[in-house]
Amino acid sequence: MNKIVNEKSELDDFIKSALVECFYRIFKVDVNTGKFEVYIDNGLFDDDVLRSIPDIYAYMQKLITDKIIFPEYVTTCRRFTNPEYIRKSVFSGEKRIVQSYKARTVKGIQWVTFSIMVGHDCSPENPAVLFTWREADSEGMTLLDTLPTISSLYDKLLRINLSNNTYEPVIVDADEQEQLVGGVINMYEWWAGYSQNGNIASEDMGAFSTLTKTGNLQKRFAEDPTPVNFRYRRKINGEFRWVQLELSPSVEYSEDNQVYLLSLRDVHEEYTAQLRNRQELVDTMNRDALTMLFNRLKFNEDIENHKNSSTPVFTCLYIDANGLHELNNHLGHQKGDDMLCCIADTLKKYFPDDRVYRIGGDEFVVLSTKLSKHEVELAVDKVRHDLLRDNYEISIGIETGACGENVEKIVAAAELAMRNDKAAYYTRKGDRRRKRQMNEELEQMLVEKHDSEHFLNVISHLFSGVYFVDLASDTNRHIYTPDFFSKLLEETDSCFSAAMRLYIERFVKFEYYDCFNEILDYDKLKQKLNESEAIQFSYQKTDNSWVNIRILKIDSQQNAKLETIWIFAEENR
């Protein structure tokens, strides 16, 4: 049954009868002292609470403590327990402060709309306002029902009035709610304090301060009423995360009542993924698709950067892949691609901290700022060595100089040195081609059992060792055996493989041991000779000289012998 209190006149009765149909409760409140007078109370809430608590702020806290207000709305309702917040709000010019929440009443669970109504003459000298409770309207309840969904989309939702620089929270986290009820009501002051307390990443402080400086937003919206979007890094649980802030005019916006909705949501994973994708796109534009080295576009960009670089000295290596054209023509482009990738991988291996580029079909450049010229030269020797093991050769030019306007001259000098090295390579290649022809003639003669005396008398000086080796008995027939190897055979009782192992231990560099182990496993050797006409590789001796070895199978086999020819020839490098 409705209860009317403090009756004074028939007019009062009429007014209260009309109001009771609209409101559950109406209190007249002195916001300075917290004392209140009950105008209307329809018994929706427990009357004992009113009689035991004379202070309105304590009463609002009691609604929270007794769980009259549902927990998910406690955060936003706690501000009404703070006298300083209420006084600043009503004395700043706010005419109505509204908050809806779900509550437990004597009728069960209901949506309630609480509001503070402020008279036009309200002031610190006349601090009376009305606290009212009523059933939430259907539109309000629909909105409230969507709040859990909205809460999942936004980390913060504020209603901001730029006309008087006030705000009220719709959705905020618990930590910020504690700050909000601490008394700060001016939005610009809150922004300034929040950033000064280290909550904004230092890289974003300048833009954030400019955006939130007093008057800047009003000026911005006066010129352009469209929403403001701003992305920055904000401290959340001790780490800086990317967040998206949006400030949009509210439906109640007018020139005299500049109300905006501020939303904030965490976009860290989404935005960092965008940054990674953007960087990958930029990186792809700057990469050679085949070798994944930097391309000419990136090379030209870096050359310009070197002109203004603080690095005093750098070294340029200009590299050309020898024989790429012939390889593509005779064995196909896949073999040419394999060569280019091998060169690229080798350059990255020995210049891991420097920029490596493929700037053309068979041309590469290394810009080294990390290594001295001597260290570069040592690395180049290792590059050449590794590539030779794969039967690839390169021409290289090296030039060192200071950054600045001389950068392009240094690159040009390195390219010229490479051209000279390439010319020398093709001169050497012609000599090797003539020697290779002689080797092939010798091999054909030996395979066909031509006179070995002719070999000894005419061309033995070109070779460091030639042996007929019977794989079945592991013995050899002496065609041309140097003295040092004859002694090794004596030490091993004429066992060819044992003599070879002594030779390896005493005369061959360690990194080539595996190559010899492959051919001294006769089962594997026979299998390989059945698959190809010859086996060939080059190795380096401990005296730094180079030797080429070729092993061939003899066509005519007699008496079940498994005879092969092993030919050792010195290389001029």
C-alpha cells in the first residue's frame, strides 16, 4: 500500500498522489550535510534502513553493502556514496545525474532508474536537490540489458559534457572507479593527472596531451563534428597495451549542452597483428623473392641513408656469380636458382650482422659496417672456400671508405674491382679448359688400355698421381706413383685404402675428411660409379695447395676384377 509522508496541505496531497504513480521514492537532500527528508516512499525498499541511517551517503553505501544493487552495477553506483563527487557535480551546473541498475526490491528483481534532480538556484548556499527512484522505462531497460554486451566490447564508457568539463562513468574498471570517486570531476584535470602518473606510454604522451588539453576538443568539434578516433598505448595491469579511444557527439548534444560519449577498448592483439602484417608487407617489397636478400630498391634506399649516416667507415663488397648464364643454358634455370640461393646463404652465413642484397640477376652487394676491412677479407676467403666445395665460383670487388658524399664512389670502385676479378677468372678458366681437355684425353686412353708408357713419357708431369685400383683386393697397379705415396704403400703392406688414410691424415686439411671417407667406402663407391661415369671433387692440402681427384670405372673387366682409375691433378688457384 502506498504511503505518503510529511503531509502539509491538500495541494501537497494532490502533488504527491500524482508523483507516487511515477516514483518509488523522492528524497530532498542537503548535499553539504548529507541529511535528507523523505517526500515519497511507496514501500518498495526496506523502511528499517531509512530509520537507522540519517545520512544519504551512508544510505547509498548501505544499498551496496546489503546487495540491494546487483554486483555488476556496484562500480558505477559507488560514486553516489562520495559527498565530494555529488557536490562537485551539482554545483558545476549539472541539472540531472542519472544511473540505472538492477536491484532487489520487495517485489523481486527490478530495473530501477536513480536520478539526482538539480534546481536552477542550487548552490553551496542553497544545497538542496532531489534524489529519486523510479521504475526504468522500456527503452532504458532494453539499453540496460545490452550493457553486459557493451561491457564486453569496451573497457571504458564515459558520458562527457564539454560545456562544463564534467563526466560520469557508464562502464569503468574497478581501479578507475576508485579514482573517479576520489573527487576529481573536471575531465581535463582527470586526463592530465592520469597521463602524469605514468599511465600513457612516453612515445604517445605528446599526441595524448595535445588532444586532451583544455579547449582543444571543443575547438576540434566546433570545426568538425565527426567522431574523434585516437590510438595510443595505455598501462593495463602493469604493461602498456594499444587501446582505441573514440569520442562521439551524444544524441542529446547541443551547442549549450556539449555531451559526448567516450569509449575505450583494448585493441592490442588486433593492432600489433596489423603492425606485423604491415612490416611484413614492407619487408616483402624490399626483398628478393628467390633468395630473400634485400633487393635493389632497398639497396638504393640504404645508399641514400649512408650519405647521412653517423657511421664513419663502411666496406662495400660487389659480387658476381661466375658462369650463371652457362649453367642456365646447359642445365636449366632450376640449377641456376640453386646456385644463386647457395651464394645468398653463404653470404648471410659470414656477414650475419650486415646488409646483404641481390641487386640484379647474378650480382650481389654486401654493405658492412660491423667488420674491419681485414675481417671482411677473411670472411671473403671463407665464402669462396665454401662455394668451391659446391663447384660454384664468384668474382668479388672490395672497397672501404667513409660515409657521406663518397658512398656512391665507393660502390663504383668495388664494382670496378669485381669486373677486374671477373676478367681474371675467365682468363684462368681458359687455361683450365685446355687442361681439362688433356685430362679427358688421358682418361679415355687409360680406360681403353692404351700404352701406359706413352702416358709416362708424355704427360705424366701434369699429374700428381694415377693409379689402377682393384676394389675387390684393395690393391693398385702403379701407373704413376709419386715417391711419397710409394712409401705410404710400403707402410701399409700395399693396402691402397690404408695408404690413402695415411695420406689424408698427413697431407689433407681436416674439413675434407668426409669427402675421402665417402670414396674409401668401396660399396658406396661402386654404387656411385654405376650411377655416373665419374666421381670428382677438389680438396685442399695442409700446404694450402689444391688438388682435383677423379675416379672412373674401367669398361673392360677381366678375371672378376673391379678395377678403377684414380687420377690426382694439381689445381692452380
